[in-house]
Amino acid sequence: MTDIAFHTGIANPLEYACRLLRKAYRGGTGVAVHGADAFLDRLDQALWAFEPLEFVPHAMVPRDATDPARVARSPIVLVHAGADAPARAVAVAVGAAWPGDASAYERVIEIVGLDAQEREAGRRRWRDYERAGHALTHVPAG
């Protein structure tokens, strides 16, 4: 079964995702990031500049899908709604996003902010994952 970690109570999901993705990149872990399109667009920009003199290489689908080689070699792929996620070891879901079939990944990290709708969506996904038999971990902010 897939290991699933819920990181909850995150005050700034964009900054949190940037740090998490930087750590994954440095560790050589491939990640597919799922989130609302507007959030992914902001994340795309933030990964260029959130840390001075540092860039986290990434691609976005479907935007970069016309260059499959680029997507294949990108360690981090931002997956807009309705796009096919390329194979990666880890999925990160931000907000109310749903990464699809969790069993397609070795690990899923759910980033749940302070918004009431996000929290409720996270609770529903927790129950869904639990029913599916996945190993669940809760990582509260703080």
C-alpha cells in the first residue's frame, strides 16, 4: 500500500510546497504535484525565485507536454486538472486537489492549509485512503 502523510494546518501552502519540493529535488526524488490551476501557476513562478540564487527544476503539464523529453527529465512536474500525470515516486496534493489513484505512487503527501473547505476535503480524502487500506500519517504544523 501507499504511504500517505497529511501535513495539516499549513499557514502558507505555497511556501511550504516550495521547501518540500526543494528537499525532494535535492534528494533526487521525482514528484508529481496536484493542485488548483491558479495555485500551480503561482508555484511555477515561486520555484524560480523563492530562494535567492536557487532554482528547482520543474515542468508543467499540459503546457510542456509538447516536449515529452523535458517532462521526462524534470524531477518535479506540476499537473494541471485533467492532465495525465507522468510516473513519479511521490505525489503532492495541495489544497482540495485529488492526486487520482494513490496506489500509482510510493508515497502521497497531502498539504492541507487553514481554509475550512480544504480541511473538509482533507478529512474526506483521509477517510477514502483509510478505507482503501493505505498507511496514514498525520504531520500537524508547528
